[in-house]
Amino acid sequence: MADTDGDGLRDYSFSRRLGEAGVRSAAVDRDTWRLATGLKGLLGGWNYESYVAYGRTKETQNTSGQVNVQNFRNAMQGVPDVNDLNHDGSSGDVICADAAARAQGCAPLNLFGYNTMSPAALAYVGVPTGLATSVTQKLVGGSLSGEWFELPAGRIGVAAGVEWRGEASSSVPDALTQAGLNSGGQIAPVVGGFTVREAFVETRVPLLKDRQFARELSFLGALRLGRYSTVGNASSWNAGLEWRPLADLKLRATRALSTRAPNITELYAPASQVFPTGIVDPCVGVTASSSGSYDAACRAAPGVMDNIAANGKFTQTQADIQGLSGFNRGNTQLKAEQGRSSTVGLVLTPRSVPALRNLTLTVDYFDIKIGDAIVATPRQYALQQCYGGGNSGFCQFATRRAAAASPYSAGSLSFLDSAVSNSGGTGTAGIDLTAAWAEQLGPGRLSVRLAYTYLKDFYAIPLAGGARDSSTGEVGFARNQAALNLGYQWGAFGVTTSTRYTGRSALDDQFLAQFKLAPGALGVGAKVVHDVQASYALRKTLALYLGVDNAFNSKPPPIISGLSGDTIGTETNASVYDAIGRRFYLGLRGSL
């Protein structure tokens, strides 16, 4: 230890896991309630419906295992207690240097060795953290539907309506978290809301009926116009045809424009601290004379040359990797994103074949493209663009240490930020297949439904005019997904099972490229999860049900911290795989 800052005291830097402070866990209380009422009826041959609804969800989280950074600092500043002397005049105890801290219960903290922190010190530095969130929605609307004038093929069906919707949400962490003074990240409150007025009209126009190769031909159209308090006007529409050339076969095609306005978090979220994982610094391995794709730009970055001079090449310590932080930000300048979709499909209902009369088969091809998609800037993409990717504008998201700051190396990344924006876009294409069948079997009725999706393509364009980044076949975008639902109803008793299949998935190709690995070289295998539920109807409007999710306790594939796709704290991708395991539930369902 040496005096590195000239204050006459020797300095010591350390990194330490504070396991003694307790397991980081959260207790969550959530309350949801909703009130809705309305009127519906018949007026001059037209159906009308009006409604008013109000809903609110409130949640509180209380988290353990954190420490108060200021209290930790006080507890580290131990000095001899001059009022507690041994017989030889030496001090017998160590106390906190700050008198005000001692009055608040400060006890000195010994960080050398495991389990050396006293219960008094842990009680002083430990702190619970909290988060209070709420979401409120208000709805007022009405619609009118019926049949208009007669055409040779039938009457035109029309529906039209209006709706007003108001949404508000808030997410407020405790004061210590807002100030960044606990051992987690600094998180700011997110509070906001919007209102929208919408009007819509839908129609079904019969064009042909009972003709040769045209048992039925209909046009379907819809238009929705909205006015948002945040992004202004937004419109959506769709137009399609349904053609039944044979009694058992129907073909359908649709072209649509859909609009999504940014949500409250995307608009109003201030900078909130996160600790990104799976980031690979493109400067690792660069030397003073190397000539790779990123080398020249890396050597121009602050601190990188000092690192190279000290190590012969740019290197990272474990602290550099795990100490990377960053901030996520919203963007009040966002505009609505628009998606253009095309679908073509067929429905086969072989009623003319007695053995297959209860079978329905559908096949649909979908192609969806979203321009100006609202996405967060991918951190790895930003690094690659900044250092040799041809767009230095992305360097605004990266901050490097100009000099070594123990335990961190010179030139290492200290912050890597991300912000939402209307990017170049995203798109997907694939095939959906479903098969449904129901039949009386024994004393009850058996129903079966199988759904399968083949993902042909999924891509994102992080920047307008940039290259596509394909995620097809990667974690979260498996090429093959399927779900099988079985149900058997026997009088008052019922049993249903659900089986979900997620195909083999690879790690992100850009992540693998940092290690000179080919796309698909590393990944996780296919997973199957089973859910089961049994029910018993106590009466016509009241049923008791018991279920188990993930009945065979299928373990999620390991995607550990540091790999692309990991959800922090789960060691897997919790948005795709079940990170909880087998769980049971019991409920009572009733209606008035």
C-alpha cells in the first residue's frame, strides 16, 4: 500500500463479494382490480354496445441483500478508541471515526477474509430497498354493428365505433436507489401518461356466392384513426379477401398497415443504471502495431495505449469485465412505428369426409416489416460501429477510463449506454400451421389442438441505411416452435394439458464473431415444458381447479452470466425458458 493521492495516507483498493450481507431476493405484493360496465342492445335492427372501464394495478417490491454505500464508507473508516485503553496504554477497540455515524449505530467493518464482518457492522451497512409501481387505464367507448343494404351475394356487414383511452404509469424506487447509494444500480423514477381518441370502421362485403369454384368470395376491410397526446395522428388499416372455391376449402389473403405508439417507459424513462453482460470489447488483443478491423480506432481511444504499453496488448481484468456499467434512456422525441404485413393462407375443413368431419387445418404464410421501429441501441453493435464500423456517432454511448483506477485497467470500458430511437426497422417472415380436432371418446369429449411455427427470418436494422442483423435461429428466435393442447371433459370433470416445444437455438452471431466463431457454433438444445390442469364444476357457474406448471420440472438451458441472451439473475433467458421450475396452484372460478 502506498500514498497515491498525496494526502499522507496509504491507499488500498479492493473488490469483494458481500455475501455476508445476505441473499439478494425480493418480496413482491401485487394488487389488481378492474371495474367495467356498459349497455348493449338492439336499435332498429342494429346492435349497439357502449362501455366504461377503470383498472389499476399496484405493486410493491422489498429487496434484501443490498448495502448502503455511505454507511459502508463510514464503517470502513475505523480508528482506535482513545476512551478504551488497555493497561499498557494501547487502545483496546476500534470505532468508526465519524461521531455522527457512531450515534447512528456505526460499527467498524473488517473486510479481510470471509465472514469477518461483525453482526453489528452488517446491521449498520445492510439496507432494504424498495420499488413502488402502478399502472392505471381508463376506457370509454361504443360501437354499432349490423347489416347494410343487400348485394346479389348477400348483405354488407358493417361495424363502427369510437373510443377514448387514458393510460398512466409510475415506477418509483427508494431514495437510496435513486441516488445510486446502494450496491445495486442507480435507477430514476419513471412517471408519465398519455390519452388517445380513436374511431374505427370495419366491413365485410360479399362479392360472389354459390358459383362454380366460388361458393363464397368476400372482401374484408378495416380502418382505425387515432389521435395520441404524445405522437399525434396514427392510422391503421387492413384489406383482404376470403375465397371458398369448394365447400371444404377456404383461401384467405390480407394486406395491413399497423401502427404502434411508444409506451410510457420508452418515452419518459430517465437514465437508469444497468450492468450489461455478454459484451466483448473489440479492442481486446490490439497491440501497438496490429492492423485488424478495429485496431486503429481502438488505439485512438483514451487509455488504450497506456494499457498496451503496460501489457504488450490491450487486456482486461475480471474486474474490467464485471465492472462494466451503463445507462438506459427513454426518448420523448419518438414517433409511432408502422408495420406492413402480408398474410396468405388456407383453411381446410373436410366435412365431406365422415372420419375427418371434426378436423380443421390451417396454413398461413406471414411477412411483416416495421419501419422506424422503436428499439434500444444494441450495445455490442454500438461498440463495433464506433471502433471500425464506419459510424463514429455511436462512440457517444461508450466511455473508457483514461487512466488506471484500481481495480480497473486504463482504457477499460466504464460505461456503455443505450437509448431508444426509431431505428432502421425490423422484420419477420414464417409459416404458421394449426390442426384442431374434437370428438366424443368414451364417456367424455376429447379435444386436440397442435400449433407449429417455422420462423423463416427475423432481422433488425439498428440504423437507417445499415445492414440487417439477422437473429433467425438464435435464442429468442428459434426456427421451430410448437404447442400441443389436449383436453378431456367428462361431465363435471375436466383435464387439460399443454406441451410447449422450443427448438434448438444458437447464441448471437455478433457475440460469437468476437471469438472468431462461426454463426451457430454455440447454442442450446431444444426444450419441452408440460403444464397440467384439472377442474371440477361445483355448479353451472362455479368451478374448482388445480394445476401444475412445468410438471416434470424441466430445467432451462444454461445461458450463464457473460453470454449473450442471459437474463441477469437467472443464468438463462427468462423471456423464453422457464427459470422457476415446477409450481402448483389452486383456484376457484365463478361467474354471475
